[in-house]
Amino acid sequence: DAAVTQKPRYLIKMKGQEAEMKCIPEKGHTAVFWYQQKQSKELKFLIYFQNQQPLDQIDMVKERFSAVCPSSSLCSLGIRTCEAEDSALYLCSSSPTGGRDTGQLYFGEGSKLTVL
Amino acid sequence: QQKVQQSPESLIVPEGAMTSLNCTFSDSASQYFAWYRQHSGKAPKALMSIFSNGEKEEGRFTIHLNKASLHFSLHIRDSQPSDSALYLCAVSIGTNAYKVIFGKGTHLHVLP
């Protein structure tokens, strides 16, 4: 099985604070996806990188988040000002096929953010 | 905006039953389709994927795709308590760059 590493596993922030989560994609994978999952329900698409370049992202990410992949071995997702609604599990996945084969997304265990 | 809808939201079946999960998508240009399974507290993991119309079987799992009706499904034969999990369907959208979006999931409970 591919191994995608996410850190930290848990983080607690006060409303208004900044948060940062990191992801180490599987070696050789060219695509990285970030998803938000609340209460073990749907995976909400946040942003998609191909060869470290952001190709698609939702408005919420453009407005309040910062996401970069400075190298092929490290990506980060940040929240500039945390709000209560940001409490969720943030899942990073990488793919060797750039999403072409939908069944080739490998997920990390996630970073669980709690905003108080 | 592309949408992916799953049904039912939750399902309870007895051990040994056949389970059927459904997924519909809105974009007829979608090309790649998959099912993921997420056990409680764990990362989602791919079960099966398909890109051409028809059926594909792997062990107890069968995936069926009908692009014309914008529908694909997952069938689990001889359901086991260990199959209890959240099942997520995934659709890949795009031409040169593929964005993958997921449905809201079906919670499956298999009773022993």
C-alpha cells in the first residue's frame, strides 16, 4: 500500500488563530488532493495540485486558506484565520496518475482540526 | 457545477446478504469512476475502479457502469460484518487534468 504521511494528526486552535497542516505524498506521485471531511461524511474537494501547481480550488480555499506544494515531497494546507466551521478532518491524497484513474488515490490518516 | 449523488444514505443488512449501493453523476463527460471504503477512524481506501461501460468483478465486489444513464453501482455479495463502513463513490472530471470529487457516502452496517 502507498504511504501518504500527514502531520499533525490532531490540532486544536482558538477562533481567529492560524493553522497549518502538512502532507508528504507518496514518492513518484504527481497529483495531490486535499479534502475536508466533517462528522465522517462526504469528502469535500478543496484543492488539487498537479506537478506542484494548483489546478483547481474552491472559493473558500482562495479566500481563507493557503495551500502550496513547494516540492514534490511536501505540501501544506493552512488556514489564515480559523473559524468554528473549519473543525473537520483534513485528508490529503496523492495519485500517480494525476486523477486519471479515479481508483488510484492514496489517502493519509488525516489531520483533525478542532476550533474552539 | 458537477454533482455526485449517492443512495441510500445508510443501509442495514444481515450477514450473507447482497448489498447494492448507487451513485449518479451529472457530467456526461466524466470518464473515470471508483468506489472507496472508509472504516471508522481510518483513511479512505480504494475498492474498485472502472472507466468503460459494463461490469467488473473482484472477489465479492462487482462494479457496474452505465454512462448513458449517468449511473454506477457497487454490489457486495455475501456481505460480512467487516464490510461495515462508509462507502464513497468517486468521479474523475476533466480532460487534461483530472479533478476527483466524491459523493456524500453510504453508511453500511452488516449485522452478524
